[in-house]
Amino acid sequence: MWPKHAPAGSGQHPPVVCGPRQPTGDLDYHPSVTPPPSLRRLRRVILGIAAAALVAASAPAQAARLVIACGGIGTESEQCRIAADAWARRTGHQVDYFALPRPADERLALIRQLFAAGSNAIDVIAVDVVWPGMLASHLLALTSRIDGIDRHLPAMRDAATVDGRLLAVPWFTDGGVLFYRRDLLERHRRPVPRTWQELTETAALIQRAERAAGHSPFWGYVWQARAYEGLTCNALELITSHGARLFDADGRIAFDSAPARDALTQAASWVGTISPPGVLNYAEEDSRGVFQSGHAVFMRNWPYAWSLAQGEGSPVRGKVGIAPLPHGPGGGSAAALGGRMLAVAAHTREPEAAIDLVRALTAPQEIRRRAIEAGFAPSLPALYGDADVLAANPHFGPLAEVFRQSVARPSALAGERYGQVSAALFTGFHAILAGRIDATRGTAALRATLCRPANPLLAACGAER
Ligand code: GLC
């Protein structure tokens, strides 16, 4: 049960006020004495000139013009703009925005195309935790240019470092979590599910009851089973939470073990029963649309969905709880490690301004602001003890450990080829979830795709049976 709290923001934010403080009438006159109109005008002119001089003094000798690419899910771009605009007002530099598509793999494809074409359209880029290995040759090394990097979660620092070079600075972390309708669990006297079996049963029971009461469409569980990067995350969580793994410690394929196949078979059985058939085409925002409009009891998503579900006008405001994802027999709850970091393009003509922008956007007070106003999970463990962060996100306390222990996708294992490896994984898993092939034959086919003799995608393929 989570305490009630004020809405943490729904995409509507007051403008950030930056720059020199505007003078008020109380500064240089006694409040009881009102100066004559002519004097008031003169005073405004003088103060205006003084304010302009202050801005000019703090503006850099030469203002830089930067382009930042920072789109993503939910309120990500909006939050990025709030902070980058504030930096621009404070420093006198200019920031323009490069719009990116929502799905992570489409975002990556666009960035890679730009880099491959030698374009210098972007100076600062919001990179997914799984990207640095793929983009390494196009990113500026930030080693020794950023203070306090040790304060971030070790998993995020690892993801940002390639061959000992720090290529990005953590911005926020992500971990898959279970959103549930507290009111419906109470009404139907069911506990928050701890296992996937419990989730399956409770989802079916509440779905049946709600539909019988005339609430249609209504679904038990919405998640992300579209063939895209998000499915790699969902499948990783399902398989790991059954005590299995995608790859073993030596990089060998492990997703065809019996518990991994059970996890996939169970998830396939949800499609069209407790999950809508359309879940096979759902990304994060599709699931949120169904859950937030009140048409589902459970949702797997990232923490960003919290402040939106709690926002003004949300039909489920005050009715939502968050818990660790359930687990299967022989496993424990598992959250995929997600998140974003900020990197500087190697080709930038303004490296100093670009690094300064990255510093500003990843400063502890800015990470704290994003957590409070928009629910993004901080990459700084210290903020999980911050009273204001916890008041806006009561689930961060109990989930701090989930984020700390989140499971990385095989990006370090696959290096530059992660994009191809992940595409093979989500395509193979999607076929199983869609019922086009069973888990035994589907995982065997996926193994064959990853280890094609002509072009094996993994170093450990040679060691495969
Ligand atoms: C979230 C995660 C990101 C992941 C993506 C998949 O944005 O932060 O790491 O790649 O979802 O859809």
C-alpha cells in the first residue's frame, strides 16, 4: 500500500525561471513610500540596463549553437527541453532540438545513419544504456572531464564505459516494474502477485469479474510484446525470473534451457487470454494507454509511467501501486537494466559547450528535479534516501534494490553487434509469443540464426554444441 501524495507532474510544468533575478519595487525603496511615476519609469530603465549588463557579463565571449537529440518515451523530450533551455538561458548559448522516434531501435537506426553519413547535425545525444558499444567510434571520450562519476550506479557506469573510456554520463536508470490497480485488488480481495502463476490467476479472475460487471474492454495484463528492443527487455525479465538466463557467464546461449522455454510458453499463453491479442504489437506507450485509461489490472512498464498515471486528469490517479515484477518457479524477480545517458558526438565543433551541457543535465540537482517532477529513476543511489524524491515516488524506497540489481542485456557480450543480436532475439521470441512456433523449436531456430556458420553473431558460437 502506498501513501497518497500530490500529483508528481503530468507533462505540465511551470516554466523554469533562470538568469538574473528580476528587480522588485521593494529593493531600493521603503515599501511604504511610492515613488512618483516618472521616477518609477527611470528606475525601471536603470534596473533594466543593469540586468542586461549582468546577462552580458555572464554570456560566453562566443555563444555556441548546439543541437541535442533527446527524444524517448513519455515526457522524456519535454524534460530534456526544460533543462536544456534553462542551461541556454543561464549560459547564453543556444540549444536546438533534433526530434527522435519513440521506439529505441528506430532511434538507434537514425543516429547510426547520421553517423555513417558523416553528418554533424547533432552535438549531444541521449544514448540508451545498450548503445555505447555500438557507437563508440562516434563518441567523444569524457574520461576525467566529468566530476562525481563514481556516485552513479555501478551498472550504469559500466554501461557508459567501453574499453576503459567513459563515453557517456548516466542521466536516469530504468528497471521493469509491475504496476497494479490497488483498488481492484482490494475489491476482489487478492494480494499483489509474487509469482507469474499468481498474476495469471488474479488477472483472469478480475478480468472475468470486471467484464461481467459490464466493463469492456477490460484486460488482465498489458506488457510489451512487439518485435522491438522493448521485447528483448521483457523476455530477459521473464527468462531470468524463472531462474534461467539468456546467455551464460561464458557468453554461450542459454535461452533454450527448460525453465527459459517454460517462461516463454507461459507468456505465449497470455496472448488472447489475459492480454489483448494486440499486445504482440504493444510498445511502452500502448500498454500505458490501456492501463492509464482504466482498462487493465496489471501492467509491466518502466518507472516513467508513474507520474503520468498519477497526473491530473488520469482516470487511475490514486488507484495505482508498483511492485517488483513476479517470478517463476526456481527464480526471483528480475528487472531489465534500462536508462539513458548523455554523450557528446566526436565530430562536434563545440566540445566545451557540449560537455558543459552534459554536465548541467546530469548534475545531481537536475537528476533530482526530474525524479520529483517526472518520476525518472535516479542513477544516483543517494537520491533514494531524499525525502522529496520519495514523497513524489513512494515506490522508490522499496524498489531501490530492484534498480540496483537490474539485469543487463547482452550489450557488453555482443559489442558492436548488439543491434543485430537483439533484433534476432526479439524476432525469435516474437514468433514464439505469437504462437507461430513452439518454444522448443523457436529457441532452436533462434540459436541457429545467432550462430549461422557463415556469419556467427557471437564469439561463443564456435563453442556451441
Ligand atoms: C526504456 C529503457 C531503454 C530500453 C527501452 C526499450 O526506454 O530505458 O533502456 O532500451 O525502454 O523499449
